[in-house]
Amino acid sequence: MKLLVIGSGGREHALAKKLLEDPKVEQVFCAKGNPGMKRDGVVTVDIAEDDHENLIRFAKENAIEWTFVGPEIPLLNGIVDDFEAAGLKIFGPNKAAAMIEGSKEFAKELMVKMAIPTADYASFSDFEAAKAYVLEKGAPIVIKADGLAAGKGVVVAQTVEEAVQALREMLEENKFGESGARVVIEEFLDGEEFSLLAFVDGDRLYPMVIAQDHKRVFDGDLGPNTGGMGAYTPVPQIPQSMVDESVEKVLYPTIQGMIAQGTPYRGILYAGLIATKEGPKVIEFNARFGDPETQVVLSRLDSSLADIITALIHHEEPTIVWNNQASVGVVVAAKGYPEAYEKNMVLPEITDETVQVFYAGVAEKNQQLVGNGGRIFLVEASAPTIVEAQQKVYEALKVAQNASLHFRQDIGSKALS
């Protein structure tokens, strides 16, 4: 069968490569994809992810069995609705269900309705009212742009002054445009964070192995938030009892709540959670695979991803088997990211065959890959333990130590402390 993946980042590279592992899969196309994907046999298609009309035409002309949507923006633009209206099979939540990520206020209201544990919050579009709330509550406190902000619209303010500045940037200076025209202010939760993803088909739920993402740009979780600087799995400091409680008290009530309000969910559901003294609490929901969690979680999937998605599309029971390996993935970014950063630098060749390289912000010049984004590529290594996987990945990354590139040196270290 021939499949289509929508998106162009490292997450989509990992998804396409995993789908190609199934001998029943003849070709995987990725729109738009990136030049680095071609190294793994993925066929890139020069159609933008918001060009639904031409994507639909491509899927029909190329007899695509089904389409998988990687990023959140096409989902919120209604790509699933449009494909289904055209009689095409596609996996992901429709526009109404994708609002669980598209609006933090939507997600919070759902959680309150379904008694899903999360931080106390209030929403504001008026700067003075938001400022008064922060002055009343004090710091630390969390300020979030209500809409999508590429992982950068969250400020964990350690002081009231920092919180007020974040509010000013979002509500008065339009730092995130429409996404920040409304903010959600949350109480600060203390604890270890983890990502719990699941395959969902309406009222049926299939949890994945958990991972931990590293959002801050520098070692020791310092510096500004990014789209993610690396991830690892398993997360041994999170007990299985906490994971089980998260499935029972977070994931199941979420999909039941979505059905109850007339927006049943089908696709990948991502719960960003924090292990507090009171139990797991939700930090955020995403309506798709996380990046960089995808690159490490899929490395532990022994079953055919293509078979799983095919089964869910046909409302059948999938076979899902996970292995006990550890996986560590480290993002290599352009120096300066997430602020202004360099482009067009020639990228080092990682020839170590014991690791996987998933490309994101790259372009091709003179038959060489060059940097073309903030997060450029991710190197993933699997091994029996996190220590061994970490050693493998950092050994492979020695060739990427130069003045134009930056990566954290401590991905996975929290599991070892």
C-alpha cells in the first residue's frame, strides 16, 4: 500500500521511516517533507500542508490507502474534515476535536467538566485584569498563550515582574499574534514531568510507553522554552502506578468528555503530565504525536505502525507490542535558537550506523544538507539501558560539535540521578 504523511519535521521523518518498515508498505510520501527524509527512502511531495485541495488531488491520483497528519496546524485547519468529505481515509482528530490543543481554555473547561486533575487557572484577554490576578496570586506562576505558539507560548514566571512582563508581551505587544490575544494563567505545579501518548478511536484507547521531553534550551533546564531539545524513554523515576492512574483519571475521562460534548476524538492524544504529591496532573494536551517524543517512543514499538493505524481507521482492534529497550534522542539546533539563529551552514555527516538521524530544519544545496531552521535534526540511540543509549548518542554527536550548532549534553540524565 501507498501512504501519505502530512508535515515536514523530525516527527514526520520518524513516522514515515517507521511506516516503511512494514513490507506491505510500498511507498511513503511526505508533504512537504524535507530533503533529509530521502535518505531513508521517503518520497517528498512539494505541496504545502495547508493546500488541502492539492493534497486531496494527490492522494486520489496516487491511490493513497490512508493519510497520517503529523503537525497540529493542518488539524486545526480542518484537513481531516476535508479529506473525509472527499471520501479519503485519514487518521487524526477533526477540526472540532483538535481544539483540545488549539485552545488551552477549551482544554481547561473540558478538564473541569470531567474532574480531570490539573492546575487551578483563570483566563484573560484584558492586560490590567490579568495583571491584578497575578498580583493577587503571587509567583511562581505560569502564563500561557491560549492558542498555538510552536511550544514557545508558555512562561514559567519565578517572579511577579516576570509574569507581568509576559502578560504585557502577549496581550499588549502581540508577541504571539492572535494566539496570545487571550492568556491562561495557571498555578505553578512542582514535580517531575512526563509525556503520555495514546492511540484513540472514539471510546477506545491504547496508551503508549511514556517519555520525558526537555523543553529548555540549555543543560540543567535553563534558558527559554523551545519546541523540545531532546527526549528519552523509559522514565524510571515515574512509577507504573502513576502511569496507570494517569490512564484512568486523565486519558479515559478525556475521551469520554469529548464524546459527551459531541466532539469524539480519533487520532493521537498527547497528555503532558506532572507527577505531583497529589498524583498526576495535566499541564497540556496535544492533538498529535509530540516532537521529539515520537522519535524515541516509536523506536520502542515492535508492532507495525502501519497495521495499527489501518486497524484504527477500520475501527478494529490493533496489535501493539512494545520492547524493553531504552531510547535517548538529542536535538541539534542552530546556535541562537529559539531566538535569531544562523542558517545555511553545511551539516556534519553522521555515519555511525548504530544511531538513527531524523531531519527537521534542513534544505539541500549543492547536494549537501544545510541548516534551514531552529531545530535541525535529532540523533536517536537505543540500548538496553539509558546510560548505554546516552553514551551511544553522544559518541555519534561528537562530529556535530561546532560553532554553528548547539545541543544539550544532559538528555536522559534526570533518569540517572
